[in-house]
Amino acid sequence: GTDFGINEALKTLGVKTINEGTSTGLTTFSNGDIIESYSPVDGQLIGKVKSTTKADYEKVMDAATTAFKSWRTMPAPQRGEIVRQFGDKLREKKEALGKLVSYEMGKSYQEGLGEVQEMIDICDFAVGLSRQLHGLTMHSERPGHRMYEQYHPLGVVGIISAFNFPVAVWAWNTALAWVCGDVCVWKPSEKVPLCGIACQNIAAEVFVENNLPEGISNLINGDYRVGEFMTKDSRIPLISATGSIRMGKIVAQEVAARLGKSLLELGGNNAIIATPDADIKMTVIGAVFGAVGTAGQRCTSTRRLIIHESIYDKVKSAIVDAYKQLRIGNPLDENNHVGPLIDKEAVEMYQNALEQVVKEGGHIIIEGGVLSGEGYESGCYVKPAIVEAKPDFKMVQHETFAPVLYFLKYSGAIENAIEIQNGVVQGLSSAIMTNNLREAERFLSVQGSDCGIANVNIGTSGAEIGGAFGGEKETGGGRESGSDAWKIYMRRQTNTINYTTELPLAQGIKFDL
Ligand code: NAD
């Protein structure tokens, strides 16, 4: 059959059959075990990556700490120029990288392209930011004194990323960290190592063309044990980790034990509230895309639909109709809506969740199941399912990283829906569908959604890079991407300068000698 241009894409991206998984930008090496990357699309082996040993890691840290010393002295707008060139390279390689993301991770080609577009957007954002890394000036209480604050580069930033956004999460972190004067060490998910190789190759071209030293962008590969090299390493002042709550709880403690900073982007359990004043058509589109897009493997995927009893049957039948039209299959084929899950382990978790929720009293209204036969050889394709459930079911409280949508019914006022929406440990994305101003404002108010993202008449899934992205509670509290998220990549210094011949003390304290 057709390979959908995969081999061409791999060539364009410099991805080989066997790849050195450790890179300092100019040099690649690796002495660890081989990671094999199989595509969930067709079950084929795409390529191999040699993982990073402790000794390899030490070489990376030598390069990174050395590079930081010179990179931090380059004026920020010049670092912005490097990021601008990187964004241009991404534009050139957008189709190839989007295709690899789709093939290695399993999301649709459209979404693969979208992910690369996010990388390009954050580069543009970072270029502008490189001239705006400013602090405040304050009025000193002492005469003849000036007080201000400045932001300095932080150091080596460690990035640990999840499988479901194999390239964008790295760019969100690294583009900002670079203009802030930091150097980065990235450990991609061991489920999508080739995407990491491709990104590092693109960055390396920019470093070579600009005669920059090695160590500004570094890649390491392997599972959690390689991640631990970084979390335990006090040479790394900031760890930015994206993934499960389980992982975040471990990483947070490792990093806190050495009083490092962590930026955590963990799991979500996102809900859309549909009130009596909801636009039903918009609700259906928002909920269906949110639940089945990326086969339910977005941190912002819609897991719960909280529907007012007065419109429950209407919404239910419209969504059931929409689900019947979903085409499941090869995500590189643009006619399909739903691609595969990442691997068979994910398929098992999906099956298990459906079994458990039925045991708890859940009522299945759209049956799930694993697909087999032609086109489904990888064993990773599942049917999106819908279950009528109760808010406090264990499975409803838990993030199942698959296309399972729970319908929850509420009655009475909007407060009741907000209570259900907030009644989970996660706090990433939330949405309300309503044309009622009072309900919408209530949802956004201090008594409203407790999530990092709260939308009105937009689903939960996806976000623009201009805003700060992240969530509260067990989602980890981190913010990355837009707004002032850059501040975590820098250290803040308060400076007070005395230009008199006296030495007055603060708070009027007298100290006469
Ligand atoms: P995961 O937690 O299994 O792995 C994520 C990364 O952490 C991988 O690179 C892994 O090797 C590494 N890791 C795991 N244990 C570690 C440890 N003890 N020390 C250091 N590194 C460790 O997650 P996943 O299955 O790849 O991704 C899915 C999860 O990620 C979902 O829960 C999803 O909601 C979440 N996610 C969150 C966001 C967000 O921005 N909030 C974005 C994408 C994904």
C-alpha cells in the first residue's frame, strides 16, 4: 500500500534506521539500549534510537553548562534572531514533521501539522518577547536611591515531555527558554523518540549556520530512569515536566528535595457544562471534537459532559447521531476522524475503564471496542464510547487517556453544574455552553470554574499559544507558553543603587558609628 509519503518525510528530517539518541547540537552519540519505535498507525517499526547512559548524560551536562556561560551573554534580541531562524526552518519542514508526528504518535495529519504550526507560533511569540523581558522600577523610600528589578537567565532547563504532543511541548518550553538566555536538555517520551531526533536535527542546522557552540539544545533519550538523571541533578534549576499526575508527583518531590523549581503540566479531567441556554449545535461540535479528537489523547480532551436535565435528551440524541458518523482509521488519510491509541497498553487501559465504569453502575449508550481486520493491524484502533454515569464514580474521577465520554446530568441552577465540574482532583480545562450572560459570568467568577482554562462557547480541547497554558490542583499548577509564562525561565533580581554620599538604612533604622 501507499506509505503516505512517510519515507520521504523521514529523509527530509534526517531520521535514520538507527539514530544516536544523545545530542549536544553539533555532536551525536549514545551508548545505551536501543528503543524501537513502532507506529500505532500500521504497527510497523519506523526506526531505532540508542538511549542515553549516565556517562553520555554527563557529557551533555558538560556541554550545556559550558554553553550557558556564552549563550547568556548574547543580547536577548540576538537570541531572538536565532529563534526566528529556527521558526523559518520549521516552516520549511512543516509537512515532513507533521507527517512524522502523525505516523509515530497516531494523531491525524491535520493535527500533526497543527502541532508544528504551534511550534512556529511560539517561535514568533518568543522573537517579540526577546525585546520585552522587562522588569519594573520602584520608588525607593530612601532619598538619592534608585530601585528596580531585572530578569537574568536561569541556567540549564530540563524538559520532560509526554507522548501525545511529541514536538509542540518541547517548542513551548525551549523557544522561551532560549530567548531568556537558558540552554535546554530535552528528554522526549520514549514512545515517540523519532520526533525528538527530527526536532533536534532541525535545531542543529540553525546552530551550525550561525557558528554557535554545542550545548544550547541538547537531546537525551530513554525512559523514566533517564528523566531521573535530570530531576536529581542540582545543576538544573528548572525542570519542566509534562505527563501523568503519577509522574508529576514523583518528579515534584525529587526536584523539591534539592529545592529546584518545577513547572508541572499534568493530567486533566475536563468538562463541558451545557446549560438550558446552550446552543445545541455548538455543544455537539465542541463535545464530539473534544472527546474523540486525537482519539481522546489530549490533556484537554473532553471527558465529562455535564448536561442540564431540560436539554439532556436533545443533546444526547444529537451526539449519538454524530458518533454514528465517525470514521475510524489511518490518521494520515484525511477522510478519517479518529486514529489509533498510542499502543496496546493504552488499549487495555481503555477497555479496563469501560469494564470498571459498568461495574460501578454506568450505562453504556455508545458501545466501545477494539477494531480488527484490514487497516487495523496495529491493534491500537478503538471505538469512541459514551457512558451515562454519576459524577462520583471512580472512573469518572479518573483520567482515562482514550475516547471515553461521560454524560452527567444536572438539575436546578448553574451552581450545581459548577460543583460537579470542580468536584475532581484535576484542574486543567473547562467550558460552559450558554447564551445566558449570568451563567457565563458566574462560571468565570471567583465562585466558578477552578481550572487553569475556562472557556465560554468553546470546547475544552486545544488552546492558543498567546495565553498561559496549564492547570490547578493535581494538574500541577505550572503555566507555559504565552502571557508572562516566560518569567519561570529567568531569575529575578532586585537592585537598589545609592547615588548619594550617605548610607541611610531602610525602615529609618539608625546605626551610628
Ligand atoms: P507519562 O507520565 O507516562 O510520561 C511523561 C514523561 O515523563 C515521559 O517522558 C516519561 O519518560 C517521563 N517520566 C515518567 N516517570 C518519570 C520519573 N519518575 N522521572 C522522570 N521522568 C519520568 O505520560 P504520557 O503517557 O506520556 O502522557 C499522557 C499524560 O500526559 C496524560 O495524563 C496527559 O493529560 C498529560 N499531559 C498533560 C499536558 C499538560 O499540558 N497539562 C500536556 C500533554 C499531556
